[in-house]
Amino acid sequence: MKVKDIGEQGLLRILQKFCPAEIVGDDCAVMATTPNQSLAITTDMLVDGVHFSDRTTGPYYAGWRAAAANLSDLAAMGAKPLAVTVALAVAADTAVEWVEEFYRGMTACLQEYDTPIVGGDVVRSPVVTVAITAFGQVECDRTISRSNARSNWAIVATGVHGASRAGLELLLNPEFGQNLTEVDRASLILAHQRPKPRLDVLPVVWEILGSEGAMEPPLSPPLGKGGKQDFTSPSAMEPPLSPPLSKGGKQESNSPPLSKGGPGGVQSSIAIAGMDSSDGLADAIIQICRASGVGAKVDRTKIPIPNIFSEIVSTEKALDWALYGGEDFELVLFLPIANAQLLVEQIGNGAAIVGIATDSTDIWLTDSSGIYPDAILKLDRGFQHF
């Protein structure tokens, strides 16, 4: 049997057997270092011709994207970045200028978040390869994991999806999008070349989860016409099915825990679950649902897509790029509906409630407009390495 026969997810399942079960499975490994703090660690590898090329990114933007990918993983865990190390493999005839530009791009991204490069390694290789390890710090009771989602919680996308995929298309096919203005074209290309890790969302999340009167997880929204759920109905704010939550997002001591110990043995009872959408919005929703043992209903009409898409691609193509295009580096968060509504209002800029978690294990793409039939969301339509 070959790796290509089992695919990326199959290979990951095999490799995870060699790691402590309580450590792996999220965007970062989280290990307790003090009674109140944990160290979040993530490693991301990029290979020339697979993750970047001079045709679409060039060394500066390849470096920026490499750094952003790791910072996004830290954001997905609720962690504050501390530092990164960089392992670089290059051929002997690689231009020194290329390497310098790559590091300038990394540094430009990292400096926005006060994150230094503190070490690494350099080796010879026939293919340029970069492996970055990022370290972050997170409070034990603020660790965001994939396995913490609960039925009747809302699903939030922190920004528009599909823009990075559109930017890639513009770089690969210059004839595409001829009707775009220069401003719109540049905006989509930058979405691909200079993605922004959503570390800015975390302070808003902690403020909301610490607000009085905003912590009661409500019942799921009522069903509207055609059996579709209404996420905006006032009655969506009814008293909770879930155990009550106290100030700070923690469960009352007489309530069962939200998770079975959390990553690295760190107990996390905060009322939120999530990951980043670097592999696509659909991938993030599916991964969180699987880790938490819940299902979901995702409304295609609620998915935030760049407005300009209506001028360059069909409705179906726009949805495909949003769900499966990847590399948007937004966060996908599951949290009680009242808190989700506050979060969307406060961060704006395309943030939206796109669906709701269910007590089933099925993950459905629905259509509240009634035009399209329901369909099951699957992982096999997104990018897979094998």
C-alpha cells in the first residue's frame, strides 16, 4: 500500500498513533508549563512548487505567507505568539537575494505581532523547503480546541472566504477578471499573497466571554418556513439547553465539563471551539464537528463571499471557492448564539454566522432561499497532499 492509496487524512491517522492522544488533533500542541499558562506549539512546512512559486508569490510574499500560516494556527488556539524558529533547505545555487527576500517577508509579517525569529537550521536540498515552528502562550482556561463544540452553538466565520483563491486565479491566469478595477484586482491578489492571521479577534472574544449576561448558551433558533432555521429571530435567545456558564466563559463547578481534559491534559471549559480556515471553510467546519462529535447545518446564503465575485464567477464557483479554496486564514468558531451575535457585530468586515451545530453527526449544506437542495459537506473536495 502506498501513501497515495490512503491520502493525507489516512496518513495523519497513522502518524498520530505515535503521539500522545491528548496532545495531537488541534492547530497546535498545547502543553501546561505553569498552573495557569500553557505553551502552544505548531510547525508548518512549505515546499517550492507545492505551497509557493515565483509565478504566484515570489520570495517576499512566500515568506509572509509562511509566517502568517503559523500565526494563524496560534490564533486558532487562542494563543499569543512568542517566537518562531525557521529551518531552511536550499540548493547550493539558490540566489542569496532570494533567501534575503524570503526572510524580509517573514519578518514583515512577524513584526506586526511583535514576534521574533529566535533560531533555526539551514541545510542543502534539491528543493527549497521551509519548516517554521511557532511558539505561543495561552491561559489554560482560554485554550480554544476543536473538540469543545456543542449542539445548538452557532458557527462563525470571522471574514469573507474565497478571496485568496480568486487572487491565485488572477495570478495564474492574467486574462481572468478583465472587468475588475485595478483596486479590486489588487485587493484579491493581496488576499492571496499577504493573508492576515486573525489574532485581532482574540481580545474581542475574551471581552465577550467575560461580559455579564452574555454567557447563557441559548436553544437553537426556531425553524422557519420550509424547516430552515432562523438565526436572526428574537426567540433564538431563549434559555439554554447547555449547562449554565459563569463570568469568563467557565462552567459552573456542578456542571459536567465541556471536554474531557483538553489538549496536553489542560482543562479548558471555555464556551468556544474553533480552528483556522487555511484548508477551506468546509474543512474547518468538518474537522471541528468530527473532533466534537456534533453535526452541523451550514446555510449557503450566509457564507461571506467577496461582493465582487458576482462580476467574475458564477454563484456555484463562488461558493466552491469559499468552501474549498483555502488559504483565507480566517477563524471558524463555534460558540453560544448570543455570544456569536455579539462577536459578529463587533468585528464586522465580513464576519457572519454561517450555521449551527446539531446533535447529529451529519454536516449539511442547506439553502434558506429554497433554491438549492441540501447536500452533505465532505473533505475530499478541498486540497489534499495525496
